[in-house]
Amino acid sequence: MRARVLVRPKEGILDPQGQAVERALPALGFGGVSNVHVGRLIELDVEDPGKLPEMCEQLLSNPLIEDYEIQT
Amino acid sequence: MKFGVVRFPGSCDDVDALLACERVGEATMLWHADRDLHGVDAVVVPGGFSYGDYLRAGAIARFAPVMESVAEFARDGGLVLGICNGFQVLCEAGLLPGALLPNVSLKFVCRQVGLTVEEPDTAFTSACEPGEQLSIPVKHMTGRYFSEDPVHVVLRYASGENPNGSQDDIAAVRNEAGNVFGLMPHPEHAVDPLTGSASGLRIFESMRAQVAGHALV
């Protein structure tokens, strides 16, 4: 099964990448953009999608600083 | 005493770490794929970009065969020093609390920083004079320390010298038991006045004193 894992900075943790993008967009004329966060997308074929949460906890994300979302 | 310095694919400060250790004792290189710690008295996980720092800094190195032995060594009370990428590896491995995030500036920083010794009585700082300020270089892009829980802070960046936005100016932490220690600055690059400072030696001298003290018991 094809699965997708979205990893994003935990809420409340300073995200300088998101801030940099947020500052860059108005410079290009794109106004009205706020709350930008930059994360990571991991796509994988997996035989047992039930194992995905464990994979996320142990390797794909660091639960201390990141949240993950599994899409199957 | 004998230090062991772990070499991962992508380590780049392993040789400097080995040379720094050799100033205070014997030292040998430990290979990432080898579970054998070759009877060393202390382990140094050096700086660099282990396994390319793919995914997150330190995330893959944590699963190297040698790290199983290092974790066991640490559980048995052995001294483990993590420098820069080594600090990131120890955090990812859960041997130290917290995590390292990208610098607030998003830039690679490379400069000499002043460090205040918060705990001068640990196995890694006992050779420091009370109130001594250390001068040690940093060089990293992912050094912003973060922990939701309270931690044992051993070194802090001197006032106004925080290079990465680290929480509470934290530069170095230790585990609860006090035998695992990680720091972003590079003490192995500050072991000779010729290169600007020798205060990094204090870390290695402290470890030697700790091991020697244990040997007497």
C-alpha cells in the first residue's frame, strides 16, 4: 500500500523556515499569507500500514519536536 | 585510560577528537559497524554529518551497530561524550534529553564562543576552575537545543553569545546519572593555545580524572 507521512514542527516550537517563507512571499507580491510552516513529506510503499505509527515514532519523526500525520 | 572515538560514515571531527584524547590518555577509533568497544574506558561520539544527516541530524546514526554497545556502556555507567553531531546522535538515541533544532538564523555558524560552567562538579567539568569561562568554537547549523522538560544544564553560552537561539542559552547537558554529556561547541578544536584556546582540554582532563578516580576505588 502506498502511504504518505507528513511531518511538521510541533505547535509552539519556533519554525524559522516557515517564518523565512512567510517573509519572502510578500516580497514577491503575494500578500495575505500567514501561519506558514515548513515540514517534510515521506512517501512509502508499505505491506503492513498498521506499523506506520511505530515507524513514525521511532524514525520518521522525532516526537519531541515534530507531529506526524499518516495518509493511506 | 583509553578513550574510544566512534567513526561513522560522514564523521569529520573524529581525528581531532582522537588527537585531543591522546593529549590526556590513550585513544582508539571505534568503527560504526563494529559492536566491540575494545575495552575502552570512555566513548566519544564526535562531530560531523553521520550518514549524511539524512532525515534529521543523528537520526540514522542512532541505529548503527556500535550505538547498541554505546547505549549498553552508558547504562552500565560508562562515560559518554557527544560533541556537536555526537550530541545530536545521543539525543536521538534517548541517551540525553531533548533535541537539536535548526539555528534560528538558518545559517551555519562558525565562531569562538564563551561558555559559563554551570556545574563544575560533573565527570566532564571537574577540571574547570570555579567560575572559569571556557572559550571553545562552535560550527553547526542544527544546534538550537530544545527540551520541554527541565534538564541538567552543564554549560551555557556566555551572555549575548548564543549562536543558535538555544533555549535558555543551553550549550551542554548531561543525563540524570551524570555519565552521559553532550555539547554543541567543539572542545577537541580547543586543545592548544596555538589555535586560540586550550580550554577544551578541561573536558578531556575531567574525564580522565573521573576514570582514574574510579580505578582507585
